[in-house]
Amino acid sequence: MAQTLFTLTPAEAKRLIAKAVAVLPVVQNAFVGAKLAIAHGSTNAFVVEELLGEEIANKGHFCSGVITAGRPCAANPRHAMKPYLFANGERVDAKLKEFLTTLTGGDVLIKGANAVDAEGNVGILLGSRDGGTIGAAWPTMRAVGATLVVPIGLEKLIPSVVAVPATVAIDNYDYTLGMPVGIMPITGATVVTEIEALAILGKVEATLIAAGGTAGSEGSTTFVVTGESEKVAKVFQLITDIKGEPPVARSRQNCKNCDIGCEYFKMDS
């Protein structure tokens, strides 16, 4: 047996998680022989790269909502890329919400989240009054047995998703810094954090032992990995190759109306 220690920045964690999601059997099966939807999200941009082998230069443009400069904000639809929708391996030109209503058992939606807890529950912030993508998709998916895959880094770990008060809702704030949001707790999704990713890719056991950092390592997560010597050595090489992944850049065009200044987000010129 062997053991290794390493720290991942948020971007490095996104790359690791994306590699694992791309090889998940349920994702591969949906991609090749069923329907697969990859919704907006910064980690999902990495998933697209790993699944298709193509680069998304500005991953901030593959977002519907962002938390940036210390505020929740809506992404600017003028600069947003289209979600990636596939049927039997062919990309489909359709609106996301309409595509999601056609999902059946065996189909997959890959959707990011904003919170995860130790029980595998995830929380998705809702900036739209109709619940956005997850509001359109989740009832149908639960009804027909489609799979929700949630790639999410442990930088987003909170004590309990289900304990978030029901009062967390768009219309219930007296003051906000940034866009007001609600939150939808989700149970029963296939959640892929760094721990699951390392198990999928390396067949090793990972333990989160620390989080945070400074000078560009804010949001980082530190892990100890144990397993058979050969497997740990391969994981160490994988992590070494991932190190140096550049952060997802903040762009002026990344936020709704940021070129003129909106009611939620005032940005210096």
C-alpha cells in the first residue's frame, strides 16, 4: 500500500472531475446511444473538453449564472454559448428546456451545482423565477428515470443542503449584495466530487483533510490518497499533469449588463 498528499486549486479540481465524468459508463452510454444534455456551468465546460476533445477558450461564456467578484450574478446571454445536446451521438440544435422535456430513462443531464454536503445532497441556486434549467428538468427526470450527473468540487462543501432554510428565496431578502437567489435541494443525483473522481480514474481512496489557501490558492482542497502502490503512483502522475490548470477567468462580458452596470452588479470601468 502507498499514500500520497496533494492540493488542488478549484480549476485543477474541475479538470480532474471532468475527466472522471467523461468516462462514467452512464454518460458514455447516453452520449453514444441515448440523449445527453450538458447544461451551462464552469465545470461542465471542462466536461465538454474532456468528452469531445475540443477547447472552450472562455469557460466563463459557458455559464448561465456565476458567483464572481464576491457576488452572485446572472451571465450575459449575449455572450453565452449554447448548451451541448446530443441524441445518439449527434449534436442536436434545440432549446435546452424543450430538449429536457423529451428525456426518458437512460438519458442523462449533466448539471452543475453550488453546494454539496457529506450526504451527497446538492443545492442549486435559482436566479430565475421559473427555477431555470433544473426547475424545467427535475420533475420529468424523476418521473421517467433519467440520470442527473452533478460534477462539483468540494470547495462547495457545506454542512447540510437539506438544512438550508425555506426562507432562502428571491423575494425574501431585505438586502442583497448581488443578485437575489433561491435554492433547490436535490437528492438522488450522481454526484462526482474529487473523491469520486479519484475512485473512478485511479481506483484509490481519497480523504479531504484541509481546504482553503492564499495567493491564488483560495478555495483549494487538500487530499490524502491511499491504495495499491502502482495505482497511487498513477494517480500522483495524473495530478502532476493537471497541476497548473489556469483559473476560469472573470470577463467583463461574463455578467449580465456588466458593460453598463446593472442593478445587482456595479463594476468599475
